[in-house]
Amino acid sequence: MMAATAQHDHDLSHLLRSPDFQDWRREVTALGGCAAPIHLTGSSRIQDRATGAVLAEREGEILAPCGNRRASVCPACSDRYASDAYHLIRSGMAGGKGVPDTAAAHPRVFVTLTAPSFGPVHTRRVTARGLVVPCGCGDKHHPDDPRIGTALDPDTHDYVGAVLWQAHAGKLWNRFAIRLRRILAQMLGVKVREFRDHARLSYAKVAEYQRRGLVHFHAVVRLDGPDGPTTPTPAGITEEGLNAAVREAARSVSLVVDRPDGTPLPLGWGRQVDVRPITSTTAAALEDDDGEITDSALAAYVAKYATKGTGKSEATDRPIRDIAHLRHLDLTPHHRRLIETAWELGGHEQYEDLNLRRWAHMLGFRGHFLTKSRNYSTTFGAIRGERRTYRLGETLAALDTPAEPGSVLVVNDWHVVQFGHRNDAEREIAQGIAERRREQRRTRGTDRIEHGRTS
């Protein structure tokens, strides 16, 4: 322990005294204090498109962000991802970034679909008077009790069913969307194959882990005209009609898979299906007095969960290469059983296409955390492209002969040298930079994310 401390002090002293320290610190600060930056070596030059003249050039080593969206892995890159997710979600509700403001008048609802029960779990319910209701185990659980969400009786809990449901959750959502289009086609009085000639279903959804280790989906669902958000919704379907269609689709959709012994296992959504209207006001609270959800608060809410891994389930955010390593992880017995079950099922030939061992650390969930339909709004690529163009504009404005971004060509030739910080001293300083950046954002409230300053 003393040797490690001495090495850390030596590395910190060496770093602070290094002639390159200020340059390194500026780069890390520009990345927001990235926890695991990518070290690149090579060159970059900016050329005039018309003449080929080199306007600016840089060579040597630079740092690039790791880009990990999980807050538990890299808070800095997670914050950037959350900001991008916020703009992606909100533009699909309120307009902007290529989506017309009129889209806010289209029928739209906020949907939450949950997983079914695979056995009783420890719960904490509170009455309207604030009294804690005893759990099935007889205890009144504290909110931070790690037993909440874990199986009351592990021996009878259906871990196989839970993992297989998790592995098929994405497919179940796809069937839900197909069923919803069919119901809406019926409401319009048109054939299913003609639905796209009359209307377009648009959505953005995010997966969130519950404490029992299973995901549920939050989704913004919007009904557009045949060409997407630029065209009005056809007459005949209101927000109330969309609400009813969503509930019917969630209730009626299912799929069947086989258990390891060949027994059929029907999979569907849980009984808790929540569908609520969305308003266009910018109140800070997620819900207003009428139980409606504001688009600004909802976008921030969804973006927050898009950066989470399995944190609530206390699992790991990195793939498991050897099941024996599981004993080194700080897990509840319940979540350990979910990972072990996913690993075991991954060894069965009948589940080979599910690739469950690769996704055992995610408790069998194989989907993306944030997905959207093509016409819902802008894309992450477009948002990041805007940020690159903005930064290029800053660089060009500082040249002796300023130029416009569209008039130049950027040629990059970079190669990866190393991943992550070189020692604990660098990690410690980067962490401090990230924490200060987050504190500055908390002090300014929501201004940063709402006004698009996503650096």
C-alpha cells in the first residue's frame, strides 16, 4: 500500500513538472475530463477546396474522447451523449433540427412498457399517507435496501424465463410496433399495406433497467402524415385514439420461444402499461397538475436513462470473458443468478443466435439502449456533425485568412497509440476536471443542455 502511494506521488509530481503538462491539461479539459481518452498520433491539415492550399496543419499526438455512453464508465462522454440524446428526443416532440414545429400538434404519447413477472420479488410500496407497506417477506424495506427487486424465493424464481424474455425484448418491441400500425390502419379504415400511404408511425425509445434486473421501455410515440413530420396526421385519429391503440397493441402482442427442455414459453409485456399525453410547455417538473408530461422535461428524463447501464441492477458494465471472474464482482445473489443463467443458456446450441454469453453482463439484454424510427427526428450523426462544423468554424475564424467551413477540406491521418490514461495521477486530474465540469452544469441548471452547448 505504501509503495503504491509513493508511486502515485512520484507520478503526480512528474506530471505536474512536465513541460507538456499544460498542453496535456488543455486537451483533457477540452474532452471534459474523459476517463479513458484515446491517444492518437499522426497529422491533420485543412486545405482550400478550390486551390488545394494548406491553410492549417497539425501533427504529433492528440487525445480523442472514448465516447462511452455509460455514466459508470466515463461521466464526461456520458454527459455529451446525454446532451445529444436530449436534442434528438426533444426535436421530435417540439420541432427543430429538421423537424417542423407543427409536429408538436401531431398525436403523441409517452409510453412505458414493462417486463412480466417471473416470480415474487422484494418490494417497497408506500400508501397515500406515506406509510410503508410490509413486503411479502414481512419487512418494511428502506429505499436503499439492496434486497428490493431481488427474488423472494430464488429456488422457485423463473430465471430462465427472465433471461429469455430479456433476450427477446427487442423483438417483442418490433412486434408491438407492427401490431400498432395494423390497429391504426383499422382505425383509418385502410388496408395494412396501404397504411404508409396515409400515415407514418414515428417513435424514439430508451431501455431502462429495473431493480429486478429486467428492462422496461420508455417511448415517445407520434403519428405523422404519409411523408413524416412535415405532413399533417390524417383525420380520424386523435391523441385519445393513439392512446387506445397503444394499449391494445401492448395487450395483444406476444411471441413464443422454447425453454431448454422444449417447453413453449409465451413472452409478452407486463400488466403495467402506462400511456400519457405530452404537452409543449417547458415546465421543470416531469408531470404537471393534470398528469401530462412536458416535452422539455421528458427529453431530459429519457436522455438521463440513455446513459445508464445496469447500474440499478448492480451488475457489470463490461463483458464477461470467463464466468469464474464473476466471484470478483460485487453482485447481489439475484443478479449473479441472472448472469449465470445467461451464461449457461449461451452454451446451448438452440440459443446460439442469441449470443447470450456476450450479453451476460447485460443480464441477457441484447438491444440498443436508445433507438428511433427513421422519421422521428434528427440523428446522432447529424448532431455530432453540427458540433464538428461549429468547432471547425472556430478554427477557421482564428486563421490569418478566415474561411467558411464549406470552402475547405479537412484531411486526417491519425493512428491509435494507446487507450486510457497512463497512470493514476492522470486519471485523478481528469476526474477532477470532469467533476468541476459537472458542478458548473449543476450550478447553471438546465441552460447548457437546453441551449445546445454540448461540448
